[in-house]
Amino acid sequence: MGAIERHEDLDKVLISQQEIKEAVVNMGQRITRDYAGRSPVFICILKGAVMFFTDLLRQVALPLMTDFMAISSYGNSTKTSGVVRILKDLDHDVLGKDVLVVEDIVDSGLTLSYIKKVLWERGARSVRLVTLLDKPQRRRVELEVDYVCFQIPNEFVVGYGLDYKEHYRNLPYVGVLHPRFYQEESDVPGL
Ligand code: 5GP
């Protein structure tokens, strides 16, 4: 399993370190082929996508640029309104650029559909979505996710950048947090 043994707060490990590594290499090669001859901008959605973003970019052989965006999900109200507040905006203009948005997990789809709309409005030439994890059963809006490493069932996962109340981001694998650690069910999407 790697340097860190299975964390005792987890119910199970869903995706091992090795599986993530292989998927990230494949994804990097695929994006390299698809964007040959172009210089895309990779946008990391902070903070959950950080591990995936930095590992993925090292597998992409293109003259790429990076930028970062942080958003607030407004807790449960986001689930109904679909409105996402931008806490940290991009440093650079995306006008005329080929943009790839890199996310940790797509759940309802509201976050990425909002970000995609904003980037189109700002005049990006193309916008594609890349995610490590996808929970397709939970989708609330129609959203085309162009690059998905893993489809997962409707369980709350942590690790490899994903947190529960800022913990567990450093686990090198993706695991299902044991339900006894949820303080309130409303804290956790999908439960
Ligand atoms: P969406 O807008 O697609 O509903 O939400 C995406 C966001 O919800 C993710 O960026 C993440 O912050 C959060 N999220 C959804 N499912 C999970 C999960 O299983 N684990 C964690 N840690 N966050 C999740």
C-alpha cells in the first residue's frame, strides 16, 4: 500500500496509490495527444485538486500554463441555488485560451457547470473538464466531464487531496471515511 498504512479512520481503501499513479500517467498521455500543437491553460480548483493537479501536470508534455481558483460552496445552499462564490480568482486572462479545469471530484456537477459558464463568458476558446473522481449517480445538472480517471459509487471519500473538515488530504490513496467520523450527516454530500 505504500509508505502510509491504511488510516484507522477509514472504512476501506477505494483506490490505491498504485492505481492512482497509473490513471494519472494515462490521463497525462491522453491530454498530451489531444492537445498536440496547443498551449493550454490548466486551472486547479483549490484545495482538493492540488495533489492531482501537480501529479498530472508532470505527465503532460506540452508548453502549458497554470492558474488557480478557489471557490466557496456555500454549504447546503449551493446544492439548491447552484451559485458558487469565487474566493480566489484567476491571475490571468483566459480570453482566446484553451482551458482545462482540473477538479478532485464531480458530485452534483453544480461547481464545474458554474465555473465552465464563467470561463466561456470570459472568452476562453475552449473549456474542458478533468476530474480524478466522478460520482455520476449524484448529478443534478447535465454536465459533460471530458476526462475522468475513476467513476466511484455514492460514498464520501477522503485522501489524495480530498478532505473532511481539512483532514486526510495527505493520504496517498482515496478511501471511504468511516461514518462514525461524520459529526453531522449534513456535513457530507450525499448522505
Ligand atoms: P459538486 O458541485 O459537483 O456537487 O461538488 C463538488 C465538490 O463537492 C468537490 O469539489 C468536493 O469539495 C465536494 N465533494 C463531493 N463529494 C465529495 C466526497 O466524496 N468527498 C469529499 N471530500 N468532498 C466531496
